[in-house]
Amino acid sequence: MEDLGKNLAAQTPELERAFLASYAQTLLETKQLKKYYQLLTNFDYLVAKINHPEFGLLSLINDYEIPKRLKLKRRPEYSSEQSRALKLIQGALRLSAHILIKDKTQLATQLYGRLQSFKIPDIVAMLGQIQASKEIWLRLLAPSLTPPGGYLLATLRGHTDAVRAVAVTSDNRFVISGSSDKQVKVWNLETGEEIFTIKGHNGGINAVVVSPDRRYVISASDDNTIKIWNLADRREINTLIGHTDYVRAVAVTPDGELIISGSDDCTVKIWNLETGEEVSTFNGNSNKVRGVAVTPDGAKIISASDDHTLRVWNLADGKEIHTLEGHKYWVRTVGVTPDGKKIISGSGDTSIKVWNLEDGKELLTLTGHSQWVRTIGLSNKGTLIVSGSGDDTLKVWNWETGEELLTFTGHSAWVKTLAITPDNTKVISGSDDHTIKVWNLENIYKEDYRLTSHGSWIRGVAISPDGRYLVSASGDNTLKIWDLLTRENILTLTGHTDDVRTVTFTPDGTKIISGSADNTLKIWNFADGQELMTLKGHKFWIRSVACNGEKIISGSFDCTLKVWNLIDGEELFTLNGHEDTVRSVTLTPNGKCVVSGASDNTIRIWDLTTRKELDTLRTHNDWVRAVAVTPDGKRIISASADMTIKVWDWETRKELQTFMGHTDKVRCISVSHDGERIISGSADGMLKVWHLDTGKEIASFSADGTIYCCAIAPDGVTFVAGTRLGRLHFLRLEGI
């Protein structure tokens, strides 16, 4: 590597990249495998390969397959530890591929964040290279990104709305997805690459299935139709018209001859796949049919309905054989075990039930999800099932014993659909978070990595005035106090009876104030975590809180701001004017005025002395999620669900500039103490650092889920972000 370093020193950055990328091929051709291994653990090579116009990320990921194919681990000069290092680096690249395809500048941040918990010498050396970089990047100070080697293998991102349907081809090569964005996409399962998109439906896609011979993709839509597509040439073969409402479910018989569909028109229809002809209609459900399944012998159909039942039909004559009653709410998903003897169903009552197909009797109920069960998938051998839920998780079960084996966490919204690959090694899931995730189903008894800081989403974070401590507020009803230097949890505050939505410190740092969905504010002593008092007066959830050392200001779902005396907790007065939820409140540096942002798309400025509204700012075209005032009091900053951040002049109230770059709702902002930088967090999972005067984006970081809250420490370069997954990300801006 010394010679390599000398060569690189003489190159320009462009030539350096070209040299490195081609150098790898030279090493392989001359069988210098040890140097090739060194190249794969050299960060400069990764940067060169990912940025090279002829190679790129997918080529780089494939590089790590070559040592495996050459059986490097059998050579005496290679240890199992070195082989593991290559596997982990490749795994980290795969986990971040959906980010790096769009933003190569995050390579350092993503690799550092996913690999820093591994103490393998070659990985430690590569991370040292990254840390020595003079580039501007965000360094994670503690492991908080999903690492390689766990259950999550990859995230596929490309849909612009909820992913409602997924299927896998029988050769395990391709994933087919359907979305509320009206598109069907085809993906390479091995690389995560989007191969092509099929357009033609006029409504969201609710279900997709692949014919057994892999020739056709069948999609069901909100446009009341079913379409048949040729998978090879993307051509639409036929459109099946007959349903009078949304088509929610679709299946194909094992012989590939018939399509079965279920609809909001309460019917099940049978169609000839080859001709598109409607063969028959089954009536009997008294509400929407949300799921359909076919027995392995192709003789029976099972329908799942919003009428709380499942029905078993004879395919040949359309006669109803059984009605299965037992669920207490709608049934939206159904499957049949590989032996054709059991039915598995998932319901809005949060349960999964196992039924005897022969007599229709309920055999077992599986409970564990905390929200609706939206989807299930069955392995084609053995006794494994996987369920997806409105609680954002997937669970793996043994349907024979009812045992819950493990939980997959990683989606940041409802899991709407899933499929198990035919080889039973992976689970593919689709979610309202617009993503598809690929999970490892092998070695399922292996313990997964635990990265959660809270047991539920983190809604608020605040840093103490001295910059030493952090407090986080969560949907698990608790607040946690952290040492910002060590990132250790030193105290947990309990007392709220519902989600804690917001938190702040008093200016002197001696007290913490929290607001909750239990409609109360609580004041806590920071030194020992004791609850000092509870403030009651709001009629609905409290979404935001601020304090000037004398008064507390709270914003609520009841559309009001309330002002309280910090000393005794007395409610002083209420500020009315907003027409929807008050989502954010902040104070001017002199403590005399309040700025609020609300779901009525406005920012309002209030005088605490006169108790009057001074002005209303109206240029956002969606909810205002967060507001801030610069330390000099000269500018107001607002963040909105319209994906923008706006800067306003305090004196003139004129909009000075708009920052655009997020691709989803901007949920939080924070301003540095010197007023030079702001950070923003979004539902797109990104934390962005901006230069306030120029509006230029300085750096960005993509988390594994929606960012709900963020804060900047007094040093101006240490940031904290809380996510829907319950994780805290501690970051430092390097290269400044």
C-alpha cells in the first residue's frame, strides 16, 4: 500500500479516482489478492469507486463478492476476522445503498455510523481514515444506525407514497411492488436496484402477484380494475373490468390459469388469466373483501372481510363451505399453510388466528402486536409466519405453537404488506413510510442489535444551557436525562400517563418542563428528577412548550397557547387566534414576545405584556411544524409540512429566503447559539445543516427513520436528533 500511496500523491482528484478504480482490476488480473483485500478496506478506494462514472455503488458492492468467489478465506494469509471485515463493509454499503444512490457525500457518515461498534483491526483502521478526513461531514458519536450483520439487509426507496403491495418471483431474483403512487416497480433483490417502473393504473395499487411461470404480473387497484402485465417487456396484456369499487386483493391459482380478486364491492371474482374473461362471482360477504387466498390444491378460496369473518368457498361451484367467526374487528389478510390444512388470518383486533380448514374451527390466537395486523406471509415449508402491523413492526411466529420468535423494527410507519421469498431466507415488507425493506429470515434465533434509546418514538429533545446534558421525551410516557459527553442515560423521569410530546429546560438549567398527550404539563427538578408540580388546563394534547425563566408558554391541540407562572404553576391567561393545533412555540431572546406555528399554516407573534397578537405570517401552504428565533432576535425561522424552511425579518415581517432540499415534511429546526447555522429534521429521515445567511446546505445525515426533533449544543457543532424508531442520534459536524 506504500507504493499505492506514492502513486496517489501525484494524481489530481479526478485522476486519482480513475487510477484507484482501474488498479483493483489490475490486482485481480495479476492475482495480487492480498493487495486487493487491502484495497477493499481502504476508504480512499471506496470513495474513488463510488464516484467513478463507469463504476459506482453497485459495482463497489459487487467487489466484495470476488474474495468469496475466489475462496480467499481458505488461503493461509487470510484470517476469518479479515473475511468478516469484508462482509461487514459490504453489509454496511447495502444497508445505506438507498441513501448513497442519491447522495454519495454521505459515504463517510453512513460507514462510520454503521461500523463503529465493530473492533476488527481493519475496520478500525478504515474508520480512522474517515475520521482524519478534511471534508465536511457529520460523525455519529455513538452507534445508532442499524449495523450490518443483523436482521435488516437493505432498504429499497423509489416510491413516492405508501407501499401497499409486494411480491417475489419464484426464482428469488425480483421484487415487485405496488404503491399509492399508482406505480408498479420491479427491483433486483440481490442489489436493491430499481429495474423499471410500470404505469397505467389511475388509482393506488393495493395488491400484486406474479404468475407461477413468472411471465405475468397482476395488479389490483383503487381504479376498480385488475391489470395483467408482461414482466419481460413491461407491456400491458389485459385490463379486467367488472368490480364496481376498489379492488383490494388478488391471487392466482397454483396452475396459473385463474385469477381471484376481492373488492370493496363485497364480492370475490374469478377470472381467466389467459383471456381476461370473468368466470364467476361469489356473493356472501356483507362488507368489503380485503384479502383472498387459494389452497395449495387450487380447490378452495378463502376471503377475508370487513364484516369480521373469513369465508371458505368451493372454487368449482362457488358454494360457501364455512364461515369463520371469532375476530372482533375487520379481517384484512389471510393465508393457507403449505399442507393446506390450516388458515391464518390477521385482524384489526390486533390478533392473528389459526383455523382448521376442514371444519372451520378456531385452533389458536396469537397476540403481541399493539395495533392492527395488516398483512401476513407464510413460509412455504415449516411452521413460520410473519405478520406486519400498524405498530410499525413485523413479527415472526411459529403458527403451530403460537410462540413469538422475534420482532423486526425499522419501518417508521405502518407495515402494509409483506412477502416471504420462495427460498424462505428473506422477508420483503412495504410500508406507509414509502420504503420496502429486506430482512434476513435465516438464523432467526440469533440475538439482534439493540439500538433503541426509548421504547417508542422520541418527540422532543432539549440540551441544558451549559451544554452538558440532554433530556428526551418519548411516546413511552417517559423522559430520559443523558450525559452529552458520554451519551449515557443517567436518569429516567416517569409520571405522565400518555405520550410525552415536548420538553425544555428553564434558562437557569435547574428545572425541566414537559408537555404530554395526557393534557398536562409537568415541572421537574433537574438535580434529582423529582416531579415538582403538574399544570392542568388544556383540553387536549400539549404539543410544545417554552420558558423565559418567569413564565411557561404551552401550545396545544386545543388551538390555544396558555401562559403559566413558573413559580406556582398558576395559569395566567390564554392566547386565542390559531384555528388549528399549535405545534410549536418559542420566545424572543428578551422573553417579551412569543412566536407560534400551527396546523392552520400560520406563524403568529404575540406580546406577553399586552396579551395581544402582533402579526400573522402566511406564506406556508401546509402545517407549520416548528418555529425558532435567532439569538440576536432579528430573524424568525419556520419549518413546515410543505417541505420548506423559511426565514423572516423580525422588524419588517418580510420573508427573506426559503430553504428547499427536504423531500418530505420538515418536523423540527434548531438554531446555533452564534446564529450562523440551523439544523432541520424531516419525515424524509434526513437531518440537514444549513448556513443561515446564505441558505447553503453544509452537510446532511440520513437516519433509519423519520426525525421528529433536533437540538444544537452551545458549541455549535454537536447535534442531537430523535426519531420515530425511538433512537437518539448524537452527531458532530467535522471539517469546520
